[in-house]
Amino acid sequence: MTTSALRLGINIDHVATVRNARGGLLPDPVRAAKLAEKAGADGITAHLREDRRHILDADIEHLSSEVALPLNFEMAATPEMVEIAVRTRPHAACIVPEKREERTTEGGLDARGQYNHLQPIVARLRDAGARVSLFIEPDEAQLEAAMRLGAPVVELHTGRYCDLVNDGETRQAAYELDRLRDAARLGSAMGIEIHAGHGIAFDTVTRIAEIPEIVELNIGHFLVGEAIFIGLEGAIREMRRLMDEARAGAR
């Protein structure tokens, strides 16, 4: 297949985490989104959690109205979040699993097991004009469920691969990378657009970016943390450079 350009979506959730730690208005997630655009990002991701631990409702409104980049609205499959997505009409709505006690999203959505619950939600979001995405594990059964649900996009969970690399588990990391490759190939053959994200850093992005079927990476926490040392713009530009070099080398 012809290897396409690789888009970069920046998740600005943890800019809001820093703001909320003290209260007030700063740092401003909208400013971060505009800086991301300047640094070469192709889209902005924001997860409005049920407990509002980082992104707030007003952030979604401001991002929708003040930022030119497409907004990817990460959301749990709940009536409240569906109503917000329908009202704010983001470019994309990515359905993710959500537990109150988790620090971050743990694993992919069980699209197969929750098929009956997800079916009317996906249909309503699509009818409202949102490009629906499902955040899933790199698994054939999950891809088949996504296809039956009519989701045009899936985002493959890369967190397990990144954790294994960080832990020095070379053999297990290679196995997990193969799972990502196989799922990307299969999903693309099904006609699903393949995205990937979670836990990606400078030392893990290259192998993921080399997978030709992946057309978008969504990265957030690492870049916001790296911004403490080299600035947000510098962190995004470096990630963009590594992605582009990996994709060029895969051609």
C-alpha cells in the first residue's frame, strides 16, 4: 500500500489538570491548542470526564469556537456526554472506557461486549455529524464489532506496548507491536480508518509511526510533561519530526 502522511493530534487535557490544581484560568487549554497548531499539530483532543477532573464544559465550548484545528471530543458512552457532543458538534467523537477511580484510561473499550449499548450512541453521534471513533485494543473481535457498529474510525490502544518498552520487556514489547501491526492491517482492509494513541513518547513513537496503515497519532500527557523542560512548542515539534522521519523511512 502507499504510505500516507501521518497526522498528529494533541491532547491538551493535562494543561487543564495543571490549571485545576490551583484553580483560576491559567494555564489556558485554548492557548495550548493554538500553540499546538503553530507547532505542526493537525488536531486537538480533549476528554470531558464525568468527574470533570481536567477538561471542563467551558473548555469544550471555547475550544470549539476559538480554535481552528478539528476537535476530537473524547467521551464515555453516557447520555450526558452524548448530549454535550450533539450540542457542541465536534469534528470527531471518540468513545473511550471510563472508570471513576482510574488515573487515566485503562485499556480499550469493549465494543464487542457492549455492542447493544453502543449501537444507539454511535448512530446518534453519526446523525449529529460527528465522525465516530472507538478507542479499542488491537484485537480482531473488537475491530469486527467496530465495523458492525458503523464506526468509521478506531484508535488502537498503544499503552501496553509503551509500558513494555519503558519496563525493558523487549520480547513482550515486540509481540505487542506485532499485535498493533496486525490490527492496523486488518482494520484498514475492513475500510476502517486507523488511529493510535496512549502512552506514546519520544522513544516509542518511531515503531508505531512506521506502521503504514495508521493515519493519526493522538499524544498528550508526555508532551505536556516534556513542556516543563523544553516548552510545549518544542516538544510538539520534536514529536512531529520523529513521526515524519519514521513515516518517510517506512516508504
